[in-house]
Amino acid sequence: ADSIQSQSGAQQGDPFGPLLFSLVAAVANADLQRLSAEALLKVHAWYLDDLWLIAPISSVPTIIATATSWERSLGLQLNISKCEVYTHGTDMTNPSLSAFQEVFHLSKSHLLGAPLTTEQTIVQTRKHLHSMEQLLERVCELESTQTAFAILRFCAAFPSAVFLARCVGITPTWTDFDAAVRRTAQQLMACPLDAQAL
């Protein structure tokens, strides 16, 4: 059997990998804490080897310089080509953003499928509810009432609707969704439903 020599560092699948990375990330995190104390950084959070930052645009050069210094001191390399910047109300041609390939305006951005601005919340909620209303109409056309009711209850885009409602809050647009669900349930059960029944 051939053997693979591990020359340095943790290899893919090595159980010590996360531990060793956490030791390095702790040192990098201390640098970020210092930037936070100097008001150059508002928020920072790690998820495995991904780093999420909120900072004023004027702090970007200092943050890049700090992250770049980690390569020499920690062996932790910033891959600028994988970095994404989201900006709100900032000139998209700002020189501080020139190092980044991906720069997005928050008005068109989502985080884990949830819109980040009020304008996008309204647009996405209306779009989502419109597609759900179309689905609810089709559910009523199924031959089996039991199947239709199961789809209404457990599928019918409800998980994504609940996720969206939890992320962005309940807006007046959701009354249209309530009305569509009530109409569908009444049609499937062939009886009127009041607000208490739902």
C-alpha cells in the first residue's frame, strides 16, 4: 500500500483540523476585537472558516491590511477573490471597494433566502405569496381531498413562508396569504371557516 506523507498542517478529514484552525482563528479574532475597540469594526462573526464583518467603508483598507498580515504571522491566507461586499447607500465606485470582485448593493441582497431591506421584503413577500396562491388553486383541483389537505398542511410552500415571516416579520401583505389559505381549506372541507377555526 502506498503511503501519503503529511508534510505540514492538518490534511482534509483530519480530526485535529478544526481544533488547530480554532487556535489560529482565536489569534485572528483578537485582532478583530482590537479593531472593534477602535471603532473600525461594528460586528464580526466566524462560521467555520468563513468570516462575516460589518464595518464603515472607511475601515475597509485597515481591515484588509489586518487580514493580509495573518498570512505572515498565522499562515491564514485571505482569498480576496472569494470575498463578497454588501453596501448600503455607498458609492459603488468607492476606491476602498476596488480590491473586491463581488460588490452588491443591499437593496438587491438576501441572506439565507431572506431579504435584507424593507423594499426587497415587500417585493419578495408579494412574489412568494403570488406563487403560493397559484399552488393553492392547483391543490383544489386534486381528486383526493385527503391528499390535497395533506399538501395544503405540510407542503404548499409553508416551510418557506414561515421562514420568510420569521425573518422579515408579518406585513399587511400576509392577509392575502391568510385569505388564500382559508379559501382553499373551505373548498377542500366544503364548509365555512371562521378565524378561530384556523
